[in-house]
Amino acid sequence: MNKIFQNIIALIPILFLLNCSTSKVTQKPKTDKQLSQFASMLIGKYSSKKQAEQDTTYFNISLIMKPIWQDRNDGIWLYIEQAVAAKPDKPYRQRVYRLLHPSSTTFTSDIYTIKNALDFAGLQNDDNKKALLTFDKIELKDGCSVTLDYENGMYQGGTLGDNCPSELRGAKYATTKITLKEGRLESWDQGFDSTGKQVWGATKGGYIFLKE
């Protein structure tokens, strides 16, 4: 991976949204209207184009969230794909999220990496690739979790302490802060070394993705 894509990965949050799945889920996902509403706010295509036009230190990034495995009843599952807008067919980050609703105003998501992820690039537009993405092809990123609290139409939260390990550019751990509301997702990833000094990630604030 060349330097520019390393810079992009360091700066772009991706997404997003994690917590350990040991919390008790209040309702089954298929009957949980609040969880469905949370998922609907995430699902879709986003762009950071407007932010990039206003501040050239941010990249113009395409972010896509697509529902998958809708027959499962252990959460709402999404496929996530991020790419530089000029190269949509060459994503630099692909993930699977499992959304959960452990308490009345708390929402979480487990995040999974995908084995041989590039084999599934463009899955959101390809039913054959969607069928090939099976549960045995993903792996949980343990400790990299985000908990979001809902209030007044907005979901806000982030990772817990220094639980999410990172080795990028000498980092010891990474953090993520998320704000989600209708049509807008703001996500801020940062990496810190063992002394707490930031070693990668945006310094002025998170990436602002607007739903298209």
C-alpha cells in the first residue's frame, strides 16, 4: 500500500460503530423498531466531497453501507466500503458491522474485517459477490468498539478508552468518535502511542459524510 493510501486510512474514520456483543439485547432485531431506525440512518451512500472542497486537508471519500445477511436474527448486519471518490472501484477499507441495541437508548456495533476483502469490492452492486460473502470470511476486531447514546434524534459516542489496539505509525491504540443524525455522519479516528501522544489521524476534527 503506497503512502497516500496510508495517509487516507490514518485520517478516515470508518466507520464506525462497535461494541462487544456480550450485552443483553432487549428485543430480537427483526422486531426492534428502534434498532431498525438506527440501521436506516446508517444505510446508504455518503460522501465527504463538501468538506474536502472547503478544506483541502480532507480527502473526498465515498462511503457505502449496505445491508447483508437479512435472514440472520442476531443483529442487523451491514457491509461497509470506503474509497477515494476518484477511484470507486478500488476501495481501501471494507468491513462488516453487526448492529445491536443493548438498552433503551444505547446502540452498538461489532466490527469485522473481511478475509481477501478485495474479492468483494463493489459488493453493494453485485448480488453474486454478496452471496459469496459468508460468515466464515469475517473476523471480529476485538476491543475496537463504539457505543452510541441516542437523544433528540442524534446518536453520539465512541470507543472505550484505549481498548482498540493499533500498530499504525507507532501507535499503541486508536480511538473513534461518532456523531450520527439524519443525513450526516461525522467520524473521527485518531492513533496514539504508549505515552498518549497522537501519531496519526485528523487533528482538527472528524470527517463529515453527507448522505447522497
